[in-house]
Amino acid sequence: MDSKKSKKILCLTVALVIFVLIGTGLFFVSKMSIAKPVLNVGYKFFLGVSAKNLDLNSFEINKLNRCLVLNKNVVDKAVLIIVNDDVAISGSPGIIGQDTKLKYKVVLEGKGGIKFTPQMCSCSRKNLVGKIVYNFDRGAEAISQYLDNPAFKNRSVEILDM
């Protein structure tokens, strides 16, 4: 009877060790392959600098996505126009550093044919996402005021921000 119990205990111990090793391996594999967040499809880049050139980090992507989600009842699409304001890019061509001066514009296309078109603004790359979010919120607020006005229902309206 002792030999049968010891074989069962040995088999149970080996099986437990194998399950622990497999579980630990799967945990580390899944932890290492956490996907980087992707910019929402509601953002379109037009002209100049692309999202790839900006090399947005996860925090910046999440901030932009959150802004679009919070204003989804007003804004359908955001067109980002970003151009390099510096004469020469320091380093390799196409690489934008945190101190690179950029000109940007956030054109918002809202519900019911209302469009918010601000003028081009200038800032450094490190301040770009904060400025885009600020202008996005301002534009969404302006669009919502026009949407609330019955005189502008089902009309094509372009709000020019000076």
C-alpha cells in the first residue's frame, strides 16, 4: 500500500510542477506581448507629418483616443494637419524630436454637416498632443452650440476659428 501511495503522490507532484511551469511560461509570454495602443480611426492625418513620424507614445495615443470618445456625440472625424515649422530637422530626415517646432491644425467634422476649421498654430512636438486636445475640446464645444440651435439643423456650416 505504501508503494501505491508514493507513486500517486509522485505523479500528483510531477503533474502539479508541470502545470505551474506551463502557467508561469504563459504568464511571461503574454506579459511581454502587450500590444501598443492604436490611434482611433476617427483621426485622419492630412499633408505633412504622419502619426508614424510623430512617434506617439502610449500615453499620448490614449489621451487622443479619450478625447475623441468623450466628444463622439458631437464629432465624427478629426483631420490633423501637422507640418514641420523648422527649416532643418535635427538628426535623420523624417525624425521629429521633442523640441522640433511644428505647425498644426485640428479640423473637426461634426454631426449634421458642421465643420470646425481653426487657423494654423505653432508649438513644439512635446506640447503637440496637449494643444491638439485643447483645440479639439474647443471645437467640439463650438460644434455642440451650433447643433443645439434649430436654425442650423441639416445645414452645412463651417465654423472658422480666428
